[in-house]
Amino acid sequence: MTGEPEISEVAAMLADRSRLAMLSALADGKALPAGELARLAHVSPQTASSHLSRMLEAGMLRVESQGRHRYYGLASDHLKHVLESMAVIAPARKPLTMLQNEAADRLRFARTCYGHLAGVLGVGLAEKLMSRRYLENSDAGWILTRAGERWFRDFGIPIDSLRSARRPLIRTCLDWSERRYHVAGALGDALANRCFELGWLARVRQSRAVRLTDRGSIALKERFGLSL
């Protein structure tokens, strides 16, 4: 027989900034080596190894070996959803310098949110998909309409393959900067990946911010009527 969940143990693990930085880096589904996670968390390899061992023991991470290398990933999507929810209720960090303020502006405009698109861009796309009835509200959340299925297939997204995956096809995710919803789930991730493939978006190095390209700006206006 087991007792109630020890939420305080999970909270204590997430309270450390270095561990939280590592988990956030893994939350978009990537598997990364310890050296890369140490760099992203701004800690020494020895400190990173200690943190990774603790998170493995707590069941937060999984590890895969490829030759001499070990790659770490999140043990389940449940932790990703916890991080998303915490971002909504957490107070915003105030920029202290002009560079920090510019970085914050880029994040608010467009960023990846654990694999899908967020910020002004992500929310704008979601609202256009709703206004064109590609997505609709239901008691269970957003659903993909038949018109939406046709559109996403024409856009190059394999809807049937996404449906057969173990994860939800569509989830709503409350945007921490816009306080409105953007598209998450397998479809949200696929939409983001397709925009990168088409060259509409470009990643910003060492940041979750993404840059809207000239090609993307034109395409979003033509395809969605979305001007940013």
C-alpha cells in the first residue's frame, strides 16, 4: 500500500535553478549529453553530473547510451506540463539591462514553448486557426475539424501519423506572456517544425526565441491573413 504523493520532494527538485535549466532544455523532446546540459545550466561538469544523478533517481529523467556517450531526456510528458503550468503562475523576471530587455521582447514576440510556438506569434496562429474553423472548441478542449485535417495535410503535416502517437493530438497551452492560448500537443509541435522546415522561422542561438524571416512574414499574411 502507498500513501499520498510527496509533492514537496518534486518541488524541492524544481526549486534549484540549475536543475530547472536542465529540465527546461529537455522539455521540447530533445535528448542531450551531460556536457551540453552543464553549459546550458552554467555549472561545472561535476555539478551537472550530481544534479543529473539526483533527477534520475527521482524518476524525472531517462538516459540512453550510444557508444561512450549518454544522452538524457525527460522521463515523461507529465513533467513538461508541470513546467508549462509553473511558467504561467511564476512572476516575470524584470530585465536589468538594455540587452536583457531586448531579449525579453524577442521572447514575448515569438518563442518555442517545449516544442510548439508561443508568444505573439503562437497566439496569433492559434486564433487564425480558430477563426477559419480549422480548430473548434469542445467540452474536451480544442478539436481538429475536417476542414482543419485537409488544411494540415495540404500543409505537409501527417495527421494520421500524429493520431496514432501516444501523446494527445491537440492541447491548449496558456501563454505566460500573452495570457491567451496557443496550440500544444503533437499538432502544435508538428506545426512549429513545419514552419522551421519551410524557412518561415529561424532559431535564435542559445535562446528559446525564434525569428520570423522575410519569407515567413509574407507566407503568414498570405496563408493566414496574419500580419506581425
